Amino acid sequence: MRFAVSLLLVLIALPLSAQQASDSHSISLPRKDIPKASLWEPYSFQIEAAGGSEPYHWRVINGFLPHNFRLSDRGELSGVLDGTGPFQFAALVRDNSNPPKQRTQQFVLAVEVPLTVDWKQKAQVNGQRIDGSVKVSNHTGRDFDLTYVVLAVNDIGRATAIGYQRFPLKRDTLDMELPFGDTLAPGNYAVNIDVVGEEPVSKRIFRARLVAPKQAITAGP
């Protein structure tokens, strides 16, 4: 009787072990996100899989890739981006088992914001001046004709230019510092910063903006 019970337990345990082994060899994706792409920049990213039997075979089964992009059979996503995103697609990966194991995964290819502006030194009052600086970045593979305008706007809507530059912002330039500042009459001023980049080949125009809250300049002694 004890032998029969032991044999029954072994028989019950075997299917569970087989199922666990099958699960441990199923296909998994260590990383389900993919890096952002930049306009007019060559892009290449290898989507990785694990488990199952190599080699893996990939293909897009739903959604769409950007123009001039492709997903190779080996899982390399590559191309040169010429449009804004995001782009959503579903990919199917199969392994080399017989029969093959497979998995479907949704992906989103996001696009870097082409032109960005952020504070380097926030606008602040120094006596009867307002001073500060920003950092500007071109996240694309082409140069921009950049126009940088800083206006101090008082309570009645009168705007005074306290910063202006126009120059070529080179491709892939990150965090270029641009200062601003000038002496102003007493009053309350909000600082508006506008950055406009025009890409000459495509004629596309990109804009970025910052606004600083109102600050008071008082009359000197």
C-alpha cells in the first residue's frame, strides 16, 4: 500500500514539473520599452528576447513603423526618422523550437522634442534690472536658424525687449546657455521667452516657450 501511494504521488508530480519546465523556457522580453528617436538621425536598436531556442524571428503584425523604418527578422529596429510620432506597433517573435514558441508585444516609438528651452538661471530682479539665462537644445540631426527673444511685460501689457539673438543652432547641440537682462523702469514685470527654430531644408518651424511669474522693480533711493 505504501508503494502504491508513493507511486501515485510521483505520477501526480511529473506533469507539474513538465509544466514548470515549459514555463521556464517560454519567450520573455527583458526590456519592453525602446529608446526615443530623433528627427533626421540614423536610428538603430536591437530588441532582445530570452528563453526558448535561438535564433529568434521577428515581424510587425499590427500598427505601423515610421516611413523608411524596418524591423529585421533578427529584431533590429532601424531607419532615419523624418516625421513626428509617437508610432505604435505590435511585433511577433518566434523561436527556433519545433513547434515554435511565440510572443506578441506592443511597442511605442516616441520622438524627441526637436527644440527645447529650460531655465539655466531663473529670471530675478537685481536692483532695477531683471537678469537670467536659459539653456536651448536642438535634438535633431540638422541645423536650425534660431531666433531667441526675451520680453519683459508690465501690468499694462507694454513689452520691453531684454534679450535677443539670431544665429545657427547646430545639430545635436545640447544645453547651450543664452543670457538675458536689462534695466527697467519701476513696475511689475512678467518675463516671456520665445525660441523659434527653422530648419531650412524641410522649412519646418519649431517653437518653445518659457514664462516667468511677475516680479516687482521698485524705484531706487
